[in-house]
Amino acid sequence: MTPGVSGFSRTSPMRVLYLSPTASMGGAERVLLDLLHNLRVAQPTWALGLITANDGPLADDARRLGVITEVLPFPREFARIGDAGLTGPRTWARFARRAAGGSMATVRYFRALRTTIAAFEPDVIHSNGIKMHVLGALAKPERSALVWHFHDYLSARPVTCRVIKRLKHRCRAVVAVSESVAADLREQLGPGADVTTVWNSVDLTRFTPGGPRLDLDAMASLARTETGLPRIGLVATFARWKGHLLFLEALRLLKETRRFRGYIVGGPLYETDGSQHSLPELQAAITRLGLNGVVGLTGFVRDSDAALRHLDVVVHASTSPEPFGLVIAEAMACGRPVVVSRAGGVAELIEPEVNALTYTAGNSQELAAQLARLVDDVSLRRRIGDAARRSAVEQFDPQRVVGQMLGLYGRLPRVKAAA
């Protein structure tokens, strides 16, 4: 028997099982954890389960919520397969080798996953990542209703897109984190796809303008700065498309005329080949651009709210369209002025010059110019930050999200009504 399966017992009116490809805490994982917390409060009699492909903060926090949690590690080769960065013959060849090399281990993994899912006897299976969308569709029991929760653009994944299209008949409903993602899904999946937009929520009692602040200088091994020196941060995983190099280039330009302190807050998340920067790579870029002593790397920060409060300006530097931009929403809730690229789902969250400043995606000069405005003008920082907090309270209320999700679960076939 799979370890922990004995904890699965059929004692409650609704059983919802979540599938996550990682328990490391990126944006999609924070969204899932918030959903688990809010569902636990709204429906305390429901049985909630979670299967992750590694152990980590998501699994730990889920257990603390009383969520029945299983860790089924992906086979090494399968974990390293990714098609988001397939740009030429070399990357396609590497993808093919990984897929072939891990095929037998993947089959064994699939069998273990199917057994574990069946033991939970879920009414609803809610998958929270691309690989789990595929595995969940293949492994789900016939009586279970499958929900795909998309945090990314399907069109950006050429191989997965073809697989998902073939499996869409096994999925009852699709959740998109923005209208931008929803439009992409409808185009890729075609007529008949049941796609619902559910914006991510933010814990508005945790992400607030007031509260504890981390000492990011100490975490980044930077010397202390004088009081009042503006602090500018990029808070993101090390995924290449998050724009770390663009951020550093903008700070290089800004450094020619302004004084500030910069931070890259975050770390690597997935095991996929070539999809993310390494710590040495980013440190080398800081050195190459002459930013030593000015910009520091903090590594992964668990208390992201306290990190955001340390910053005077938060930058969104993604070079590809952002599906939603959870860090943007969290920074807004903390009353921090944000500078965001005008692309993807981000455009749905902000009003330029009111609750955020914007620039053309990929344009480091425009980004540097907007940062200069905020560095120079404390009153502008305050005005944008105050408006951002008001917008966050209106737009990212967790009760809205849990209500939408309960409504979606309630209209799925083969689902029992809540007690």
C-alpha cells in the first residue's frame, strides 16, 4: 500500500483532491495554499487531500491545515522534462532524450499515482500544474470530476498543448487565473471548453502596509545603507522569463544618475532543464554590470509580506506575458508602488498612473525611467502605493475566490451536495 493511504477514509460529504507538481512555494503554490485554507474554513466537514511531487513548504503548511497530504516524488528524468523553452533543434533533442530516458519510471509513477488517487475516492480532482493536468487526466477514476487550474499560457508549451487537447474530454472544467489566460485556453482547446476565470486572491490580513519587515540587506550580505535610500526589489522565482537580467540592466542605467539599493528576492523552483537562472549566473551578471554592493540576492524568502514591506518600489520585469502576477497583487496589498510591464493578465489588475506605473515589456530604458520617477518623488510613491492598497482590497478578496470555486465545484456532475 502507498505510504499514508490508510489515512484516506470516506467520512465526509465532499472529497476534493489537489495535485501539485511541486511543494516549493511559487505563485501557483501560494494560490493553492490560500484556497486550501479558505475551503477549510468555509467547508470544515469536507475531506481535502493533496498529492505533491516533492516535500516542501506547501506540503508542510497543508498538513498543518489538516489536509491529508501525500508526497509521490517524480522520477528524476520526468521532473526535468519541460517544453516551455523549446526554441530550436538542440532543445527539442534534449527534450526527446529526457522523455525517452524516463519513460519506464514514469509508467511506474503513473501506476502509484493512480493507486493513491483511487484510495482517496475523490469527488473532485483539482490539478494545479501542467504535468499534473496530464497525469490527473490519465489517472483519475471515472466517477471523479477533474478540474484543470491553469496558471500559464497553454500555447507557450507546444508538446503539452497537443497532449492536453487530446485529454480535454476527461476534464469537466478549466479554471484560468486571468481573462488573458482564459482567451488563450479557449483558442487552444476549441469550442465546448468550459473555461472560468477566477482571479487569484491575496490574504489581506497578512499582506498589509503595516507589519514586520525583513532585513533584506543582512539576507543579501549587503552593507547597511543610510536612512532614506530608496529600496527597489524584484520578487520572483529564478524562471528566466521573470526578467532578472532586464531588471539588472535597468538598475545599471538608473545607477548612472541615482542612488538606491536593489534586491532580487527569491530562488529556483522547478527542476526543469534550462528554465531558470542559477544563483552563480545572477551573481555574475551583477558583477558584470557593476552592481556589486548596490544589488544583492536574498535567496528564497518564506515571509514574502515582510520582504515586500522592506521595499519602497516593487518591479515586475517579466519578458513574456504574465498570466496573472501574484507578487504584483501582494505588493499592491502591502501598499507598495509597483512598476509593471504592459502585457498579459497584469493589464487586468492595474490602472496606469493611478495604482501602478507601466512600461513596455522588455524595454530596460523605459523601466529605468519609471524607476527614476519613483526614486525622485516620495509623494508619488505614497500616492501610487495608497491607491494600490485600495484596489487590492476591492479586487483580491479571498472570499470572492472561495465563493467562485465552491460554485464551480457545485455544478460539476457526480458531486454530492455539501452537508
